[in-house]
Amino acid sequence: MQKTSFLATLLLSIGLVFAADICTYTSRNCIGSYGCCYGIAEGTCCYWPANSGYGWSVKYSSMPTTPWWLGRAYGDLCTTLTSGSGSSSGSICASVYTGPTYINWVSANWDSDYRTRRSLEERGDTPQGDCVLPNVIGFTSDDGEEHLVKVPEGKFEEVNELVKADNFKELLKLDKVN
């Protein structure tokens, strides 16, 4: 009986761990080149360098099928909230407002139920040590075909420079995401 109870508790706790995808784009309305933190855990900060060109829009997808979740975008490393968006549909795109004084976001995270949880910054635990860079980059090559490639660990800025330079020959050598 104890073994069954332990297994049920273990399965329940595993089932409550959610992962989702946060993608950041080089233009508003979630179009253009993009970098994604695929399979990012709830509360983990996905960030990209301010000079990377990303952050004009952020798409939250593969979200949990809970009734509520909230994606947040920040002007710094997940401490100064500048936008929030949520949905129960599992996906939403948020864009920086158009205007001469608006700058792009540099990070994002999410919570599965914003009504009952407090965010990391409200608890005072800034997650700067828990931030991750995008682990995939999407782009459209000269032939109009869209590609999604894996970013080798620690190589985000190098891969992003290949995207900026339209160096498709080198980008297409990277492992593709299925």
C-alpha cells in the first residue's frame, strides 16, 4: 500500500511540472527571424542580448492546458515587468507597442496560474542566475524556405551573427529541429 501511495504521489508531482516554448522575434507581430527557449520550465528566465535584434515580439506556445497561464516580458533580466499576456488557448503573441520611445524586450518567463502564484520578482528571488539563452533559432533562407536549427550550447551569439549576415551555408550545417 505504501509503495502504491508513493508512486501515485510521484506521478502527480511529475504531472504538475510544465514546460513551454518562449520565442522572441526581430519584428513585431511574431514575424521575421526568431530565437526560442524550447521546453523552458515555469519561472525560468529566457533572455537574449539587447543588441541581438530580438525582443520586438514574444510568442508563448506549447503552454500547459491549465485554465490560466501568464507570459511576462521584461526590459531587463526578468526583474522589471513591461508586459504580460495570457490565454487558455496554449499560444499567444505579444508585441512591443509602436512608438519612437519604445525599446525591445530582453527577456521573458511564464507562470501556469497567475491567480494563485506570485512571480519570482514579487518574492524577491531575482532569477538572474537561472536565465537561459534561446536554444533554437528560426530563419528564412534566400529560397524562401523556413528553417529551425539547434543552437549549440554557449554559441547563441555566434549563431545569431550568422543569421544577421544571412550566412545560410553555415546555418544549414547546424542540426535541424524536427
